[in-house]
Amino acid sequence: MRILQSLLIFCFLLFIFNSHADDNDTVAQYNVVIEEPTQITSGLKTIKLHRTYFNPKIETFATLVDLFPLFQARANYFKALAEQQTALLLLEQAQWDMRRVQNLQHENIISTRKFRAQKNHLDIATVNVQASQNQSETLRLQTETQWGKTVSHWFLSNQHPHFLDLSQGHKRLYLLYLPKQLKVAPTTISIQATKQNEPKQAAQLISSAPISSINQQTGAPYFYLSNKVFEGYQQRVNAWIPTQEAALSGVIIPVSALVWHLGQSFVYIKVDDEHFKRILITQKKQINTENYFIQRTLQQDDILVISGAQMLLSEEFRGQIPTDDDDDGDD
């Protein structure tokens, strides 16, 4: 009987000990305590996180295509077409003159010498037409070799809509080098200016790009046509390529929520009215210049500090510095 009583007392004491240990663990998870009046005066702000879905994308860049060589190729091509048209008119005139001379020769009105001179004039006109046709065809093939058939067709046509958009500055042509892990170019990508806080824009796949640059090339190059134009001149823009992966579940946080310490990024979660917990953020995906997507570290309904996190970090480490009252030195 005494043994049973002793066991019961032991179990009771063990239960009390574990309860206090759990309470200590719960208190230990709070990194910093800030009274509510101090929160108000310091401008601390929070938001409640909500679940969202994020479509994974591969981040890369695209460069603005210099259209001057295309405008020059267009000018040379249309000059060759004009010379070809002139040669055709001269050939037509030479053919008419040749028929007239032939009729006169049959009637023995002109000499054989004049007939041969007109025949030479006709032959020269024929050769000039062939040469002008070859010249215009060569220019067309050269342009297609460098720029591809699609883009070349825009610039070597008289009034193609895409040529008008590009020449008038309504749209712009970008060159994207597809990362080597991707085998098929996506039909649509997102682009965003690197120097300005502008929203993303869509750009449509045009064709593969025969032109290449050894210094920039990481994979096959492709032409993309922007739907709109960024303000100012952006030689290089950020680009995002959609993947075939399923949408990820997580939360979106503003950049202002992040604080940095020893090269690592953290956020603060409000646990109750006056307690805040610091959370290490090891993985984050940048959505735009103002927001990140967090997949696992944070959860729906977490109360995230979006203003005042730096103050919390300073307060947390200030509280860890021993004061003179805590010093056990010899006095």
C-alpha cells in the first residue's frame, strides 16, 4: 500500500514539474515583449496573412533589340526594289524599240548596224533587270539570315502593322536567351523594368533569333514583342518565364516586413498583445519590387509585423545585454 502511495505522489510531482517546464518553454519562444502604448507610439503596424497561390517562374533577363540595322536593311531593300522597277521600265522601253526596229528592218528601212545596236541595248536592259532582281533578293536573304523570316517580313513589307508599331515606338522588340534547362520557348513571358518601379508587362513570342552574342548567350535566343513600352529607355529588363509546375500554396509579405541580422533575413510575428516572435526566413520568391512569396515558414492567420520590425530587433537584443544590476563582479 505504501509503495502505491509513493508511486502516486511521484507521478503527481512529475506532472507538476512537466507543467512548469511546458510553461517555461512557452515563455521562451517569445523573443521580445513590447507594451501596447509603446507599440502605438513607435508606429508598429501588423497585418493578418492570408493563403494565396503562386505560379513558379524562372527569373532571367531580356535585352532591347537595336532596330537600326533593320531600318538600314529596309532602306537598302526598298532602294533595290526601286532600281529593279526602273530597270523593268527600261527593259519594257527597249523591247518596244526592238519590235519597231525589227519591223523597219523587214522593210529594209534601217541598216543592220542600227538593228544590232538596238539588240545590244535590249540585252543590256535585260541584264540590268536580272542584276537588280538578284540584288533585291540577296538583300532579302541577308536580312532573313540575320533576323529570321518573321521579323524580316515586318521590315521588308511596305506597311506591316508590327513595323508601324515598332517604328512609331508603340511596342519594342526584346531578345531573350532561353535558359539551357528549357527546351521549348514559352509563348508568353513577363518583363519588368529594372530601374523603375513599373508593373510587369506581357511579351509575346515572335520567333527564334538567328543573331547571337557569345558574351550573353546561355541558351537559344528568341524574339519577344512587348505589349506596351516602358517609360524611358530600358536596354535591359527583368524577365520571368512560366514553368509547368503546379501552383504553390503560401503567403505574400511586403518587403518592409523583413529585417536583416548577420546576413540572414527575419520577420516578426505577433503572438499576443505584447509578445512578438522572430522567424528566420530562409527561402523567399520575389513577386515584384514590393512583395515576396513565402511557401512554408509563415502560415495563414499569422499576424505579421510590417512596420517596426527593426525596432523589435533592436529591443530584443537590447534586452539581452546585461545591465550593471546583473553584474556579479567583486565590489
